[in-house]
Amino acid sequence: MIRGSTIVPERIYTHILAVNPEHPDPDCIDRAAQALRQGQLVAFPTETVYGLGAHAGDVAAVRRVFEVKRRPASDPLIVHIADTSQLTDIACNIPDLAWQLVQHFWPGPLTLVLPRHERIVAEVSAGLTTVAVRMPQHPVAHALLRAACVPIAAPSANLFARPSPTTAQHVLEDLAGQIELVIDAGATTIGVESTVVDLTGAVPVVLRPGGITLEALRAIVPGLAWQARQVKLDHATGVAAPGMFARHYAPRAELLLFVGESEAVVAQMYATGQRLTAEQKQVGILAPAEELADFADIAVHCVSLGSRSDLTEIAAHLFAGMRELDRRGVDVILVRSFDQSGLGLAIWDRLLRATEGKFIRVAAG
Ligand code: TXA
Ligand code: MG
């Protein structure tokens, strides 16, 4: 459909199949698997986030994934498999280290970048000679991939640069009318994406921290490299120079990230919330449950990230919290940083990318 000078994509009916997350109805799984084999797009839950699946051997279906997500063609997709035996159909020259990691961490939230098998169409990998592969653990993803009998290319099922979806509702917010099917199995458990490890260079490198921690990986691969991004701070404002990171995983509202010792940070967030509400701004606070009471006497929208002593809870609620505050229509979201050990590294990475690398350093009070 063409309206004026803008092309408006035709809308299609998006079917929703609700299934039990532990024991999905085989008829539902077969229907979704058949849709995938026919080249349709199916969103499905994994243990990390919902994925937008397409038959990895169907070039038209793969191209549609980029189109509906509005994802740049230069950003490669992950191929999902049901069984480790499929790995040799996807990648070639697989090093021993890959098999070691597979043995320890699959099924699970670890993606391996390996040399691409010529049978895998170049579009999946955005033309690269490498390919990213992962075997998810979620019973629904596993059943679907097994029933599909073909490898499935699947990025996160969100519009490009938006927070990844951790519920079927989030998928529908971004992609309803654009894809054929969503399998709804409730909220995902991990809430941040898989860890991506590149095994094609001289040393193994973490490209994206995620559901498998750096500590767990280093127990198997002591030489694993992780290049923490350098954030350049403006000394006057404590704010990083813009453009250090492409804005990604971001809510529509402006996100202000506060870094420092927690009491001083909460005090600074409170003062900022007070100032912004006085300027008639709608302010959202994304904070651990224990800290929400500190904001009780200012007119802000509070969303809990779960207990501050449990980074798995914080990770699980991070993207959902950003989306909830967007739904409430806030102008600005205030959030603080967490310890960067364990899952905290993935949380820090997502927060930093959502703010394009900008944060406010708070000196101890
Ligand atoms: O947990 C996850 O990984 C989820 C679920 C659905 O499996 N998927 C996901 O896909 O997060 P996506 O497309 O949103 O992120 C894939 C990441 C991107 O950062 C992409 O650049 C990187 O993996 N990637 C994919 N193929 C690559 C390749 N050949 N070389 C380097 N990086 C690659
Ligand atoms: Mg993504």
C-alpha cells in the first residue's frame, strides 16, 4: 500500500498460540513448525528473550525478518538448532574449543560465532563468512526447533533498537500485523540475551555479555577476551561524549543512568526526580524493590526490578520495566547501575547501550 510518498506495509493477521511453558501442546507446536517450514515468521519464547523465527534456508523469509524488524541488513542473525548434531550443517572447521563449550553450556544462553558452512545462505550472516549458532534450553523453543526439522534464524522479536521482548505482549507491541504467529508461553526467565562468543579469531572473544557469565566461561576458557568498552567522560558534567555507542535496547523515554555508591545514587535520583517533576515532566523510576519507598513522596511512576540482592531478578525485569514505563508514557526514566560481576555485566552492557554510553557519576555523599 502506498500513501503519499511513504510505503505502508500491508498488515496481516497475527495468530497467537498460548501454550504451557513446560509442556507445550504438540498440536500447537506442529502448527507453528509447519508455518516456519512454509516460510512464515513465528515469534517464540527462549530462556533469554522472545525470538523472531524464520526458516534459515529460505532467503525470502530471512529478508522479511530484517524488513519487519527494520533491522539494518549489515547486522547478522543467530541460527537456532535443536540438537548439537546439527552444528556441522551450519558451521565448518569447528575447533575443539567449540565442542567443549557446547558440552558445558548447550542447551543454554550461549551463542558461538564460527566459520559459516556454504549451505547456510549469506543473508543470514549479513554476508559475513562466519555464522552465529545457538541451541536454546526453553522447552517450547526446543520442541519447535525439533518439530521444524530445519535450522531457524532468529533475532530478538523486537523492532530494531527497542528493548528485547520478554513476553508475547511485548512482541505484539512491536510486530502485531507484521508476522504470522506468536507462541505465548508467558515471561522468559533470564530476560537478557545470550552471550555471544567469537571463535573465529586468534583468541576467543566475547562480543556480547549475556545469560552465561564471563566467570563461567573463563572456568573453561581462561584466555577468553572481553573488551570492556571505554566510556569517555566529560569531566565538567560527568556525562560521556555522545555517539560512543549506537542507541540500542532503548526505551522511547530518555534514560538517565546513575553510577556510584547506592545511598548517594538514590539521593541524586531523588533530587533529579524532584527537579524534573517540577518542570512538568513525567518521570519513571526503575529501581530495586527495596529502594522504591525512597521516592514515595514525589509524583513519579515507580517500577520494581526485583530484589537488589539478586541480579537474576534484576536482569529478568530490566527490559520489561523499560517497556512498562514507556507504556505509562513517561518522558524520562531514572535508573542506577549494579555490580558488574556475574549477570551484572550483561545488565551494565544493556544499560550503557540504552543511553549511548552516557552516565552520571555520583560522588559518595
Ligand atoms: O538470546 C538471544 O541470543 C536471542 C534469542 C532469540 O536467541 N537472540 C538475539 O538475537 O539476541 P539478536 O539478533 O537480537 O542478536 C544477535 C547478536 C547481534 O549482536 C549480532 O550482531 C551478533 O549476535 N551476531 C550474529 N551473527 C554474528 C556473526 N556472524 N558475527 C558476529 N556477531 C554476530
Ligand atoms: Mg536483538
